[in-house]
Amino acid sequence: MNTVVTGSIAYDYLMTFPGRFAEHILPDQIHRLSVSFLVDEMRKQRGGCAANIAYNLALLGERPRLMGTVGQDFAGYRAWLDGRGVDTSLVRTEGDLFTASFFVSTDEDGNQIANFYTGAMARARDLSLETVYADGVDLVVISPNDPEAMVKYAAECQTLGIPYLYDPSQQIVRLSGEELSMGLRGSSILVINEYEFELLREKTNLTADQIRGAPSEACVVTLGAEGSRIWSGGETHHVPPAVPRCVDDPTGVGDAYRAGLIKGMALGLPWHLCGRLGSTAAAYALEQPGPQSHHYSLNEFTTRLEGHFSDAFRAWAGGSTLFSQLRSSASRR
């Protein structure tokens, strides 16, 4: 599937706090919050929502095209992505800036406090999807990015008739209700988490049913350890999680889920099975530190997918042959 993934491309600075944030925040002083958390570990990782999604799509045998703006410090990161099957030809380097950076602290309950430095990402608004329209794009992913770029890409997709997956997530707080409503109305698929769903409802003044019914194909809400829920064609599908072998770092887990979901779309699977591919991809990400530290072959992924969800796939007409098809395609890579 010819997929163009837009959004943030960044370096992640991941810190671990050996305690609980909630124990150090005074509710009656929240209006003048001033806290400092002494972390005992920090790692610098390759990240950014778009890059994470593209990385996971490449693991799943796709050849995604990553589109965004980066800084003078991106050469090594570009080589890393190119070497793993991501097409970075649409990534533009801004020589006078640094690549965007994400600083996040995670406590022992998995809660996170984060800051994001925009850097070169602010110039993503200067790019245009009109440059890729002639290539016959099957899907554009609009993930968190420079807010003006997100609005522009949604409008361009609507004008050009390109299907798009709308993933405003972290930028819901920066986009206006009108901008969010516009992006939502023209989308094919909406993917956000449970908290973001409520925030989207509040900012747009839409009802829950109106949000679920706005995308033309599906509304997907991730639920953390409870899996995900997908609304499509008047049906509701609860997708269970793929239980991880261990839990290390939640950063990038949602991006891995989105990649699995898109891979299911590329395979022509029904939504409840697309979600199961997403759950399996997410489990791999959860088991490793950072959003691009995990790795697997397509054959390994298929074995794990079958181990978690074989009953659901075999209950679907055509599901009995899917695993052999995936393994056959893995042997040809």
C-alpha cells in the first residue's frame, strides 16, 4: 500500500522517575504548580510520531514514505531509517535548525510528563501533499505535527480526494475546535486514545456519537492495557490487547498500534482483525526502551499474532490462509 506518513520526526530524551508524580503534586496548589523531579536514568532515542509509525510499518513489510522537516543533526537518523526500509525522500533538511526534540519523564505507574521542542518541525507547513498526489497515494497519515501543517494536509487531502488517517492526539490542545472538526469530517479513519477522545469532544462540542460517525470508515480508540475499541459501519468491535512478555517503556506504543492497524488495512482485513495486528505490534514496542528499539521479522510477528489471536482469524472467512500468506511473503523479503 502506498502510504505517506506525515508528522513529527524527533529525538526523544526519555527519563525515568523512581516514584509517583501524584505523591509530589499538591491538589490545592495546582494553580501555581512548581515541581522538580530528580530522575535516575536518561536515554536519547530516535522518535517522533511519524518516524515511529513509518519504522513499524517497515518492520511489517511495507515501504512507507515519510514526509516532514528535520534539522542539521538528522544525517545519522536518516541513514538508520533508510537502512530499515523507510523511504525518506520526502524528508527535507533545514540546515539552520535542529531536529525537533521530545523530553519525557515516566514514573513507576507509567504516568508521563512531557515537553516538546518544535525545532525544524515548525517548517512542515511549507511542504505540500500536492507533490505526491500524482503517485497514486492510497493513504496519508496525519499524525501530530506543526499545527498549521496538520490543518493544511487535511485540507489538501480533502481537495485532492486522498483518504487519510487523522491522528491529532497530542496536538488536540493546540488546534482549535473548528480546525479539529474540519480534520475529523474529511477523514477516513480517526485514531486517538480514550482521554484524547474526551478532549476532542470537549473542544469540538460534538457528541460522542457524532465523533464516532464522522470518519467515513472507522473510529478507533485505544484503551491502554484494555486493548482498543473500533466503531465502523454501525458495529462496535472490542479488540483485546496482546499481552506483552514484559513491560519496559510505553513511549511509542500507540504509534506501533497505528502501524499494525494500517498493515491490516493493506491486507484487506476487517476492522476487528486490523485491530489485532495493531495490538500485536504495540506489544513489541512496550517490551523495549524507546519507540524504535524493538525489532522482529515478519515471520516472528506472524507466529506471535497467531499465538495471541488464532481463534479470531480462523473464525473469519479467509483467515485460515492468512498466516501462511504472511509467512510466504516474509520468505520473499
